[in-house]
Amino acid sequence: MQIIQRYMMTIHDVFTITDVGICGAETEIRVLDGAAEVERVKFSGKCQSEGGYSRSYHGTHGLTVVVVKGPGRVVLEPFAA
């Protein structure tokens, strides 16, 4: 039986700067269990707030994330109740 871990996924700095100003963008991330890809997640829109955009994510213990396409950065932290 696998234990399910709850995470808080927070994405920061999803935007582009053009000659008309700050615009939304699309970012794609990979969720990894070691070297194995578990899932790809896409975010689109504009996120430039200091706290970023957070959402809950459930998976096995020890997952990591990496941005594979687009601007921004993402943090995946185990959720402490």
C-alpha cells in the first residue's frame, strides 16, 4: 500500500514582458518520482504576485517538480497540517 502525501504546489513569475507591457504566459512542469515522470501540469495566465499561485497536490512521498517549458518557477512542499 502506498502512502499518499499532500503537497502545496506554488508557481511564481508566469508572465512575459512585451512592448505593450506585462502579458500572461503558459508554463509546463513535470512532476517527478525520482527520475520517473508522474505527470505534466500546464499553467496559463499571469501570475506575478509575491506569494505566487498555490494549489493542493496529492501524490506519493518524495515527489519533485521541474519547469520544462515557459517562464516561471515552481515549488512543491509537503503540506504540514
